Amino acid sequence: MTENAQADALRRNTLREAALEEMAKFERKEIEFRKKDRAERAADLRLPLDEIKVH
């Protein structure tokens, strides 16, 4: 039974690592998409993203 439990734990860890890697990839793509979208919207509205000064 311990061999079975160890094999199951190894499979779970492998799947968990794969899932975490996929989530990280998705998050990186999402961040890049949001940056691009924000820049496009700012360009459409002619808003400077670098310097917005509020007095």
C-alpha cells in the first residue's frame, strides 16, 4: 500500500507542477495582453501612460 501511495503522490506532484506551470504561462500572457490593451486604449484616447500628473 505504501508503494501505491508513493506512486499516487508522485503523480499528484507531477500533475500539480504541470498545472502550476500552465497557470504561470497564462498569467504572463494575461499581463502582456492587459499592457497591450491599456496602451491601445491610451493611444485611442491620446493619453500619456508615462506621465499623468495630477495637481
